[in-house]
Amino acid sequence: MTTQFDILILGSGPAATRIAEQCAEQYQVAVIDSQEIGGTCALHGCNPKKVLVHAAELVDWTRRSKGQLIDNNSHAGIDWSQLITFKKTFTNPVTLQKTKKFKKKNISIFQGDARFTGLKIIEVNGAELEAEKIVICTGARPMPLGISGEGLLTHSDQFLQTNRLPAKLIFIGGGYISFEFAHVAQRAGAVVTIVDLNKRPLGGFEPSLVDRLVDYSRTLGIEITLSSTAQSLFKIKDRQLQLTVMQKGMQKEYYADMVVHGAGRVPATDGLDLERAAIEYDEKGIKVNQFMQSISNSHVYAAGDVVDSDQPKLTPVANQQGYTVVKNIIEGNHATPDYGVVPRVLFTVPQLASVGMDEAQASEAGYDFNVQTDDMSSWSSLRKVGVTSAAYKILVDRQTDQILGAHLLAPDAAETINLFALAMKFRLTATDLKSVLFAFPTSASGIRNMI
């Protein structure tokens, strides 16, 4: 027997929740998720990660203030078990709260692995569900590395559940997960190594600022090994792990108590049997048109990290795509996502933030532009709090005075970059932004010196 709905939504993260709650006002909606209701961002990603990052920021703030603002004998450290307990006060209520909200809106919930059995039919736990519209919001999963002993790797969600921080950690990959967690773990007292196959980590961020962050990370004691390919992982005595890495044609062994997968994520489409619903996809995700609708199955829409898109895989992007899907389901296809420019932030300590183009991209696009760049560590606003690694690079079009890109390495870069994103979206010129009387002294007030 087939149960009928108007809309079936696979996943329960930010995009899925937006779609489910808004569509439930007019349609009969069901949500299907193989994991806890709530999604990666709220349970295993952005939000709990920021709790850990805040702890690292507090420790860092205290340590760099010794001898200036704080007595040299003062000790600042992280009680890891206590930190994880505090993190759980944010994550533990999510599933129950969201489940209650779904039920209040008469949204049906199915827990289990979903798979397509037809153009608009889903099977979950032996039950067959059918709907005129199906929305795929299954997000992303850790990318398979194809190394021997891969099952011994710890994934980011598992790391966030670790009640006892291991003494020695290795992070495979040089992206967001590795650098953010490495900075937290180092401030918590762990010996940390990052192994990345690239010549420069953190692709997508301004290269010169990445180099500064890498250099600073090394001064903290974080070992960063580049142009290195992980080959195998296995247990040795005392439950320790050995990671074998190929580096410049030679094998090298690293030893740790935990090896964390930080080498990127891929769209979570495995097991959905998309072929049975004639849904086109590739390794980049589900192929959609400008309305976020499958190009090969008009019954299907998709939003978030599972989509093949040039946009960064970030929560604001998923939310914007979800908003577009809602409008097109309710009103018919007419809405397209309005992304503007999407800022990206790496929550290391200090933070690294970017919006728009870097120099290479601007040159390739044919722009004639000025580059404003400087070391900010000598600025009084940063010297007051003992910051030793801070810089900026701003690209301004010579013809139009438009800001083409903004790149910041600083403690408050995450907040300041939003002002550049706002200016770029509404096409304010560098002169317009420079004319604003920002509150002083604040991090944002430094913008006038950057452009």
C-alpha cells in the first residue's frame, strides 16, 4: 500500500526545515531522514563547532595578554570534558525541539534510509511513499579516501562527541575541518599535525593570507605537512595509530592517538537509487536548473550541499536555495536564488575571511584593479589585545571604484567581512564605504584604512 503526500523532503537540515515548515501551511508534507532530526549544521557542524572555537579564542586571548593585561602566572586552559558537556546543551535539545515543531505543523516524520523506486516514489523502512513533489536535501558526507585502514578514521561528527581529547592528533586534509579543529585542539593542549596533499592548503582563500595563517599556526606548534599523500592507517601497540604518508617520493610514518578525516566532503547521494527516478547527477551533486529543479525529473527539487552548484557549500547558500524551492513549489517555477556575493569564514584563531575574487581570479576576468594590502598587527586596535598575525588585501576596480574582493586575517574577520559583502551586494563603491563613520574603536572602523 502506498501512502500519499503532497511533498516528500529527504533530510532535516536548514534547507529541508525551511521547505517543510513553509510548505506545511498549504500541503501535506513528510520529512525523511536516516539520522537524527536536525541536520549536520545544528548537530554536528557549524553551531557545535563554534562552541569549541569560542573556548579556543578565550584561551588564546588570555595567553597573548600575559605580561600585558594578565599576570604571567595565570593559567588558561580548556577542560575538554566540560567543554563537550557545554556543547551538548546546544545540540541535545535540537532533535526534540525540531520534532515537536514538525508535529505541531502536521509534518509526518519517517526515520530510515530512503531510496527511489520510481519518478515520484520513495521507499523507507519497507513503506512506500508517493508525492507530486520530492525535495532532496541530504547534504554531504566525508569523501572516501581510498586508503588502507580507512575505517579507523574519526569523522568530524565523531570528533565533536569525543569526551576525552587525545594527546596526539593527526588531521588528514587541509580544509575547514582540519584547520578549525586543529586550532581548537592545540589550544586544549594536544600535539597536532595536519597532512595535506596540496602545495598550499585552504583552497578558495586568498593565498598570501593562507601563507600567513600557516606560518602562524606553525609558531603555535601545529605541524603542517604539505604535498603529502596519506597511504595507509593501522593500529599498533597501546591502541596508537600509524599513518603512512608519501612525501616527495619517500614514505614517512606519523603516530597519533586519533586520526581525523578533514579531506573534504561529497554530496550524500549514495543509496538513494537516483537512477530509478531518472535524476541526473555526478560527483558534484544533483544537476538542477535555475529553479533548483532536477533537469531530468520535474517532480524533484534539490537544495543544499547535495546540489551540483558553483556556490560554496555553506548554510546561508542552502537557506537561499531552500527559500527558492518553497516559492517555486507554491507559486510555480519563477524564482531563482539571489546569492549576491557569499562571504566565507575559516574559524581558526585568528579568523580568515574572504568575499569576492582574489588577485588571480580578478586578473583572469580581465579587470584593471588596485590592490590595497598591509600587515595589521601594528595597528593599535590589535596591539591592545596582543595580536601578532593580522593582515588584509582589498581589490578595487580602477574604472568603477567597485570592490572586487576583500580578504581578512584577524580576530574579528568574520564580522568585518559581512560589511564588505553588504557593500558588494548593493554595489557601494570603495569611496562610499570609506565615507561611513563607523563606531570607533571597533574592528569595522579599520575598513577606512583598508580602502
